[in-house]
Amino acid sequence: MKRSYIVICAVALLLLALGIWLSQKVTLTEERLALGPSPEARSNTYLAMEYFLREQDITVRSSADLTRLPALEAEPHTLIILSQDAQFIEQQQSTLLNWVAQGGHLVLSAQHEAINNNSSSLLSELGIKKLLTADLESPSHSKNTQTTNATCARPDQPSQLTRLYLENEQSPAYLALDTLYHLHDSDNRAHAWANSQGATHLLQLSHGQGLITVLSDLNLWRHTNIHRYDHAWLLWYLSQDTQVTLFNLPAQQGLLSLLWHYYTIACVLLLALLLLGAWYAAPRFAPLSTATYNSRRRLVEHLQAGALFNLRYNGQRSLLITLQKDIKQRAQWRFPGFSRLAVAEQWQVLQQLSRQPISSISHSMRPPPSKKLSAQAFTQHVARLQQLRNAL
């Protein structure tokens, strides 16, 4: 009993010493793995926009339907249209304008608008026309050209950025809007705008009791761009003291993607059945199997079947060369040193051994032609070779 107690204590001391040694050698490190954006962020590129507005204590909700616009009696409301479906926006044109006239604030982009569009559209009703910046004859199209040229840009800001000037502010807000297009206010209704060096990319105008803000694009509020420049500030500036509704049509999924999403197991089983069917219907590269009989075949039938198989898959030339090799082996057996003789001397030896004319031997032992012989010529050639082989 005393010995077992000593052994247990010794083992415990060893384990304790081992644990202390390992604790001194092991270093604990913390490593963070970047898993990338969440599935929700990958499906909604404006998710950071919602989170930012909620951090500013602004009520935000998403909607995929414009038939029921938010009521304006209780609290001011801002509707930001993120969808670029031109057909859908034009269908809701009158609904949107009536809602704005009652006091709403509509924010949308001109990405869905065609260049130099002369047909009826939401922007054309407001007197806004989308033009190419490169087609402008002079900077006179830009409303705030004199102010922009008179104000010196900050040296750390690129010259291509759009500048938004506000009253009682010494420096402008910088925005990375699409400078390829110019928003032309043909009716001079806009009371606020933002310009780059040669074009206008943001317009704000009154409509009834409400406001409409038009931007050249909304890429500045995607989750990859909202943290840059003054993009987040502009979003807060347009949404302050109001409730916000973000309208975006859900992405249209194809039939195959919908079937895979809702019926994955059925799709996998169907694919497996199709693969099995293709494997069953695929041609087999092997000799055709014939009907089997209970009675055993004779040796002649086996030889004939083997010869037909060789003729079908190896060709006439291979069979003729095999016969010629058999004749040379028999001649070597009867005349040692036959394989070292020249071709003409081999033919003379074959004449002596078989007592056949040299012309028949030379015709039979020549290399067979590469092209296919007729059935009669092939049969005659084989018969001559067999006759020569039997003579040996």
C-alpha cells in the first residue's frame, strides 16, 4: 500500500513538472480569420447604408413595393430609390410625383435614364436631361462654374471629385460621383447643385410641397464606397429629421436557380438519373457479343471467330505480316542463319526448301500494301502464303 502511494505521488509530480514546462514553452496567440462579407451583405450592396442611418437614430425600413408609399401626415419621410429598373420607375411616375407634391422627399439617380432622352420619363417631367460630359461645348452648362473656378480645391483632393457648396461653410463636401454624365436643368428649377470641374452631377429642386434630389449615380453609398470622402455625410444630410424608406427591387432569379434553391435534393436525384441514363445509352467499344448456345463450339468455329476478330480490329495488313513472320520462323528452324541473309538470298532459300517458283515467293513475301485489298486479292494472297508455309 505504501509503495503504490509513493508511485502515485511520483507520477503526479512528473505530470506537474511536465505541465509547468509546457506552460513556459507554449505561447498563446490570437488569430483573426477574414471570412469576407456575410451572405446578407453579398446579396444587398447597400446594407452598410442601412446600418449607418440606424446609427444616426434615423428610422429605416426596406421596401420592394411602391404601391403603398409611406404616409406623410405624422412625420416627414424620405424615399431613396436604389433600383435602376427604368420600366418600373416610369410606371410609378405619377404616383411618385403626387407623393412628393404632398411633402415627401424623393432621392433617385439618373442611371436608368437614357442619354439625350426626348421621350416621356420621370426626369424629363422635371426638366432634367442626362448628357455626356464629353459632349458639352463649354463649362457654361454647369450652374456654379464661376463659384467653382473661384474657389481653390484642397490639394489632397483629386480634381475629378464633385464639390457640394453649402451656405456658411468655408470648404465644400467632396463626392465621388460619376463624372461621365452631366445633369442639365433645362427649366432652371434646381435651387441646389453639385459640380465637378466641367459638369453637374447633383440637382435638388422643389415639387409641390416636397423635394426631389437627383444624383448621377448611387455607387457612392455602396458598402465599398460609403466610407470614402463625404459620402456618409451626404446621406445623413439628405435624410436628417425624417424617416427613410429604401426601395430596391429583389434580384430576378432564373428558373434553374429557383429550382436549385427550393428543390435541391430533387435536382441532385434528377442529375444522377441523367448521368446513369447517359452511361447506359453510351456505345461500348468492344466486340459485339453474339447469342450463346448450350452446345460447345468446335475448334474450327473458334479459329474462325478469332480470325474474324483480328481482321475487323487489326486489318488485312496485320494478318499478312503475321503469316510472313510465321514463314520466316519456320525457315529459320530448317535453315539456321536465315534471318541474317539478304532479302533476295532469303527468297532463294525459300525456293530450295519449298520447291516453289521464285516469282510466287517474291510476290508473297513482299511487304503488304497499306491500302485495303479487295476480298478476292486478299484471299489469293493468304492462300499463297499458306501454301508456302505448308510446303515448309
